[in-house]
Amino acid sequence: QLQLVESGGGLVQPGGSLRLSCAASGFTLSYYNIGWFRQAPGKEREGVSCISTYGGTITYADSVKGRFTISRDNAKSTVYLQMNSLKPEDTGIYYCAAKKQIMGERPSLQVFTYDYWGQGTQVTVSS
């Protein structure tokens, strides 16, 4: 059974850092594009970053460029999101999602393009 499990969230002060992990099981991670998304209270889920099967294509939302870094280790079946210089507006539940890559398609920041989702991990940025 395909499963994604996020971890690494928590409470951090503004300017701090967190590293999120997305552990995959039940499928071969290297066949899938992966996206990180977040949802703040009362807001729609939005794309944060995404990465292609072997990391050749990476995209960031404008709001996190220069602060967040996505990476993956297919041998460990894990995708990471390093978040630096965190701001209060980064607060939310962070989800990872997977989409099997077909015909070399690029990863997307659009929620509807992903088939499998994790349960999410809470990130709170507050002093």
C-alpha cells in the first residue's frame, strides 16, 4: 500500500529553521514526482515546492524562493524540505504528495495533479 508520512514539523521562532521529511513506502519513489504543499487555517492548500524523479527539475513558489530547499534521496525513499529564515506566514500544515511521472512530465505546484498525499505535519512560526 502506497504511503507517505511527513515528519519534522514543530514550533520555531521567526528566523529559525526546520527540516521536513517525507518518507515513502509501498512504492518505488524514483518513479514519482513529489510536491510539498501547505495549508494555513482558513486558506486553500498551496504548492510550496516540487521535484522531479531524480531531482533534475525543481520549482519553488515565489514566497519561499531563496529560503526553502527541496531534495530527495531515492535510496532512502525520502524527500526533504529544508526551511530557513522562517516567517509567521509560513505557518500551516505541510503535506507531501506523489504523482507517478508519465512521459517525462514535469512536477507541478498544482494540488489537483497529485494522486497520493500524506497526513501532514504542523509547522508553527511564532515568537
